[in-house]
Amino acid sequence: MIELSTEDRNELAKNSFAFPEQRKEPLENASHVRNAVARFNQVKNVTDEERDAAWKRIEAAAKKFDVELTEKSWREVGK
């Protein structure tokens, strides 16, 4: 995975993250999208509505970076 430095991460716009309010799970490339899916259930203190919105952002990024998602919903992650 391509690592983001703290400085680079801080410079990303909020809409560059799956969870923009928490600035969690950047979606800057295919590797980040795969990582966001893998770590999805590790994000704490978010509502189901925030998870729904994050999943939509992940789906859009997956399409943009040609990442195949086997899950149809965030509720399937890790199952």
C-alpha cells in the first residue's frame, strides 16, 4: 500500500476519506480502497448512517480505481 505521510494526509480534502468527519480511511488509490474495506469494521464511534455513507464513497472509489468489491454492503465486510 502507498503510505501517506501525516503532512500529505492532513492536506487531503475531507471528501477524500470514507469517513470524512473522522478523517478515516483515505480513498486516494486502489490500494487505499482495498485497505478501507479491510479496516471498515475497525472504525469506532460512527453511526450506521455514517457507515452507509462511507460505503457509498468506497463503492464510488472502487469503481473509479477498478477495484472489485465482493461485498454488496458494509454489513457483509468480514463475513
